[in-house]
Amino acid sequence: MRRSTANAWNVMAARLRRRTSQIRSLIGERSWWELGEKVMKGIGALLLLLALVLAASRFRSWREGRAISPYPATIEARCTPGKVNVNRATREELEAVPGIGPVLAQEIVRSRERHGPFRRVEELLIVRGVSMRKLRALSPFLCTEDSEGAN
């Protein structure tokens, strides 16, 4: 059994030598290290190119995004009958607005006391508990100035 195992190893070693010589004849007499370096340089160049393309696309979208107002243009902030002025409303009046509970009403009043009156309805986004989705739902019921005043 020992002889057959040794024989099998010799056969495998001979096959490996043949394969190695075939590969060397295909790629020339370059060493594996040289080939590895070339492959790594190619991969590095591709990664650098990919990083530059991604950075350029992010910069472009960032620049385009800056030109667009972060506030939705559909929000009408003029006070008309039926709308609640967030700068003058009490906590109880704010709670009467659909979608505003006691906690959010308190947060709006607290923010108004800390930072002063809201100039636009969109500034409610700084209040904890008001997301963009919530603002869109609340905007038909809220305003910041009287109908005679400016937004």
C-alpha cells in the first residue's frame, strides 16, 4: 500500500510539472509575481476610475440639488379661514388640527418659544416629530401669517 501511495504522488508531481511547463510556454518566462503585479495594477486602475466616476456623479447630483429649493413648492402658507396660525395658536388650538396630538402640539409651542416665530410652514421640519410626510399632511391646515401679511 505504501508503494502505491508513493507511486500516486510521483504521478501527480509529474502532471504538475507538465502543467507548469505548459503554462510557462503560454505566458512566456514571466514569473507569477510579475503577472500578479500587472493584474493588481490593472485592478487598481479600474477601482480608481470607478471611484472618480462615482465622485463625479455625486458632485453633479449635489450641485443640481443645491439649485433646487429644499422646500416643496406645493405648500401654501397664507392664512385663510379654517387654517391655524402656528405662530399664534395655543397648544389646545394646535391639538384641534387633524394629525397633531398633545405631544406634537407641545413640541411646536416649545420650539416657537425657543427659536422665535416660524417664517414658513416648512420650518416645522425642525420640530421633533414632524417629518416631510407629516408636514405634507399638516400643511393644508396650517399657516404662518395673516392673509394680509407676507409669507
